[in-house]
Amino acid sequence: MIMWLGLLIPFFGTTLGSACVYFLKNTNNELLSRCFSGIASGVMVAASIWSLLMPAMEQEKNILIIVLGIFLGALLLLFLDCMIPHIHPGTDDEEGKGSHLKKTTKLVFAVTLHNIPEGMAVGVVLAQAIQTGNYFSALALSIGIAIQNFPEGAILSLPLKSNGFSKNKAFMIGALSGIVEPIFGYITILFSNWILQGLPLCLSFAAGAMLFVVIEELVPEMAQGKHSNLPTFFFLLGFCIMMMLDVLLG
């Protein structure tokens, strides 16, 4: 029961974020979108450090294994980033101008791509929790990812509404973009016997994948345009929220 709760909490965060289309009248607010990217970035960086890298370093004294895992995770996301056609949230697709369907499809791919490493990270930590019986750190990561997924769901659903989709359709697409998280999390748990044998490498692998998403996509999104100070403070807010969750529940 706790395992399924840990897997589904991040999906609930995406669903709640997608529901913003029902409450926000201005669905094309660039500054709001950048603030959402800021808080999402902060949560993911803190989760990478406290929930993934620090536990990995406690178990593996050879720091080169941790470095290897980080780069392997980043390389996987780089490969997916090149293979899957997508655009970054908040940017224009030059080839897709005049084609809302093409632009929307690529935006959905982008957000879904972001969710894959997050699902893997939750799965790795849950696999460890199943063995040790300590679910608090896993739940802390799940809650933190859910907080991060709230703005991510909004980043997707609000532009969909601006591009002419109905509120219901924008909400459904935004919510379903998060379904890959429990799927990839469960797949990761299925391979837990192999994962636990090389747990530090797997933890750092998930951290590298998440950090790639932050550095390559979310940080440039939050920093572009005017008034970048506000999204930066939202980054710090997200970082501190995840840090406190991990310290209190970890």
C-alpha cells in the first residue's frame, strides 16, 4: 500500500497543477510560468542532493562511481532529448508556427520526458525502502517530486488552454503527462534485485538525469526575459521546501 502511495503521489501533483486551467484566468502569463520553472528547479536540485547523491555517497566510498552514475544519467537524457521531437516549455517552435497541434504535441513530449527520470528516482528510493522498511525518505522524495510536478503540470496545461484547447482537454493532457512517473517507478522496482546490487550507481544515475533536466531546460526557462529575480527566489523556495522535507522525513 505504501509503495503504491509513493508511486502515485507525484502523479497527483501533476494532476493538481494541470487543474490550474480551471482557476487562472490569464493562462498566458510568462512570469508565472517562469516562477513555476524556478520552484520546480529548486525542488529537483535539492532532491538530487539530499535524496539521491548523499545516500549514494554514504554507501559508496569510491567517488568515481558517483561521478560515473551522474554522467550516465545525463547521457541517457541527452539521448532521449535528441531522439524525441519536443520543444522547451515557454519557447516558440519556428517550424511549428501556424500549427498548434504540432507545437502542442512537442510540448507534451517535453514535459513527459522530464517525468521519466523523476519516476526512476522515486522507484530507486522505494526499492531501497522496501528492503530496509524505512519509507520516510521515499515518501519525502515522492512529496517533493509532487510539489515540483504541480508547476510542471501548470506549465503544460495553461499554454494548451491559450492555444485554443478546452479547459477539460487541457487538464486531461496535462494530467496524463505525469502517468509515466508511476509507470517508470514501478518498472524500476521490478528490477530492484539488480538495482540494489549497484544502488549508489543507480541513485547517482537518477540524480544525473534530473540535474540534466534542470540545467538544460528549466533554468534557461526561468532566467529568460525581464524580472529574473522573482523566479530565482522561487528556485530558492523550492530548494528549501525539498531540503526541509528530506531532513524532517529522511
